[in-house]
Amino acid sequence: MCDDREKLIAYLYDEATAAERRQVDAHLATCAECREELRSLRGVRQDLLAWDVPAHESVMNVVPFCT
């Protein structure tokens, strides 16, 4: 699992099946590297959720269509 970030991300976003969650839980119990990776991923996720994108005008210019 140490080379399978997708499993950690699925675990983080609650997209893993119950069996996959048990597998990740068992692995995390013995792997400090993956626990740290999951901690970092959680931090990034929290930062992204807290990001407040400022309101802005559209960058698209509407060009009238002439016939």
C-alpha cells in the first residue's frame, strides 16, 4: 500500500468499500509512513475546503452573432 496513494485517497474521501477500509486500517496500524501521508492528505483537503475563492467577473467576452 505504501506505493498506492489511490487507496489512501479513497479512504480519506470515504470512497473505499468496507473491506478496503479494514485493509487500510490494518496497514495504518503498522506503517508510520502511510499514517503520515494520510495526515498530510487530510491537511491538504482541509486547506482546500477552507479556501474562499473571491468573486470575480466573467473572463468571457460575448461577441454578438450577426447574420
